[in-house]
Amino acid sequence: MTQRIVSVGDDFALPTGTKVLDSHLPTRLTPTALDAKFAQAAVTPVPMGNRVVFLGDSLTVREDREPSAAIPNPRRRATSIANYASMLSKQRINYVWNAGYAGDTSAMMLARFDADVTPYKPSAVFVLAGANDSKVLTPLATYKANMMAIFAKCKSIGARPILATVTPDSEVAKKPYIARYNAWLRRHAAENGYLLVDLYKTMVDPATGNIQAAYDSDGTHFSLPGIVAAGTAVANTLAPQLPDVGPALPWDNVDPANKITNGLFTGPLGVTSGYPSGWLGVPGPAPRAGITTSTRVATGVPGAWFTMTASAFTTSQTLYQDVSAIPGHRYAFVGRVNVTGIDPTTNPLRVSARMNFNASSVDEYSFRAMDRLLYPVPDGTFYIEGVAPSDATTVRAMFYLESVTASNGVVEFAQVSIMDLTDLGLA
């Protein structure tokens, strides 16, 4: 009798009486073995997008609000963790909304998540909560439940939760609560693969357990240097996890997407005015006493940095350019900025970068990417978007320096652009 020798697959039905050589049988992998086999392959995870909402309390909102308000102003970006993190990351952290409300506990943040986070379609949500929980002595179990619900809401809208430890406080009663919250946050982040920004470690004075003196405002809140230190910590931790892409900066002076003339500050400055070609100043025809202007060529900067150097400066100086605007269109204002030598005490020179419709500084017409900053920005990128009001005819790119006390400092701008996002199909 003839033997039939066959090799078989998993779904092959053998005829009765057929003999099989075992060496030809395929090895059936169990689910565990299959998982282990594929785990050997190097898999690179797809990086998350860079749209980030900052959810928190007064530590988060800081000056991204009007002085009399407890909630953020969508048209104002000033000295805040969010704005410094985005500028210092060169907008790899695309800060789309500051959802910090003064006085909020974790329960309050959870309650308003759907209204204050979801509509902005974030890729990630930075969550800084616990300062006010410790104030009202919220038990750890309640805090955990609130935070886990916030994290779940993040994931339900396709956003990655970014955790932050609760920062130090000088009130003795708060300290054990902050310690418990942070111990849980660190473990929860490790067990679930969440990114955690350890702001407690950044801000704490090891000798006292309070905020470091240089970073402290009132025992709970940060001074301006403290805000910048926290923003730097966020940028250093979060930015490397995001795509290495920021907003579109101009790389030539004939970019049709850029409404600005000479956004690269090329060519000689005006002999009398000291302003770049295409730009005007207030006052005219020349900068005020205490301001000298120049350009600086640097590696990696197409064109040049336009430099305004303040020396015992005690008034205001504006550089601006107006271009046409279409009502209802969405515009973006972007550029590089480098500010050195200023500080809130000895050189309180305030620096602003604003996009104003109809040359107006009234709130609904003014979108402030940098609003009266008093602290250095080492080679950062500013960015803001805004919709032209119904009566808009022009949009202004404006840089503004002001001081009431004799101040020194160096303020530089480069690669400046205003883009009509609606016209580009990006709105």
C-alpha cells in the first residue's frame, strides 16, 4: 500500500488512513508564545500631536487673564507656565487653551472638563491639581477618584494625560496632603505609563519644604522667576515627547503665505528712523531716547534678528506693520523672540508682541502672544491665532516695549509672519 506524505496547515483536513511525518507539521503558537514572538520586533510608537490644554487653578492661569478676573482671557498670553513652556519649546508644545481657574479643586476641574477642555480638541492635557484640594483637606481617596476620572476623560477624547506633582506650600496643614497626593501621582504615572512633570522637585527648598525663596510669591503661588522655572520644566519634560514641528515660520521674504513685508528684517535700517524696511515705529521718525536699533546676523536665522537695546529707558517704543484683513477670517501671528537682561526688580522692561485688528488695543480686537513680559525669553517662538472682527479692515503686527523705571535690556525679533489661515485652508 502506497503511503502519502503531506505537509499540513492549520485548516487542512487529513483523509482517513493518511500517515503524517511529524517533522513536517507546523508549530502552532499559543497566544502567549505569539505575543512573545512579536514583542521581539522593535516597534516605534506613533508620537502624539502637539495641541495641549493646560488644566489647573491659579498656579496655571497666572497672568493669562485680566488682573481683576479669575478665569483666563483667550486673547492674552502673558507670564504663565503654559506660555513659557510653549515659547521655550519653540511651539512644539502648541498651547491651545489655558484652562486654569483660580480657586479650583480637582472636583471643580472634573466638573468643567467637558466645557473647558473637550472643545479645544487637545492631543494632550497637562493637569496640575491639588493646591486647593490640600487647602480644604480633601482626603486622598477623593483626590484619587477625581484625578482618575479626569484622566479617563482625557483618554475618552483621544488626549494623553500629562501629570504634574503638586507644588510646595508654606502652610503646615497642607503639607501631609501634598505629600500623599504626590506619592500617589508618582506611582500612578509609573504604573500606567503616564508622563509626569515633577514640579514639586523643581520648586521645593530642600531645607524647609517650602517654595524656594527665589521662586516664591506668597507661600503658595510663584514669583515671575518661579513661573518661568516651572514653564521650563514643562518644556524640558514634555517637548521631547512631541513632534519636532512648530508653526510655519517664514524662511524667505517672498513667501506668499506671509502677509508681512520684510518679516526677515533684511537690508539696511533707515538712516534716520533706524527701523527696518517695511516697518514703522512710534514715535517717528526715530526711536525714543534710550532705545538704539540694529540687526544681528546669526547662524540658523534667515535674514537677521532685529535688535532693540534699552539703556536707562523710561517710556514706550513701538515697532509695527499693518496689512489688509478680511472680516471673519482666522489669522496667525508668529515669530522668534530673544529677550535678555530684563527682570522684574532692577530692569522692569515690559515686552509685548500683539496682533491688533484695526490698530486697536481694545480686548476683542487685540490678540497678545506676549503681553508685558518682565522676564527673559532665550530664543523662543511666540504664537497666537485670532478671528478678524466683522468691521476689520487691517491687522497689525506690533512689538511694544515699555518701562516707568530706568531699565536696560535687549529685545530681538526674527522670522515674523502674519498668515491668513482661512485663505490657506487651515482654519
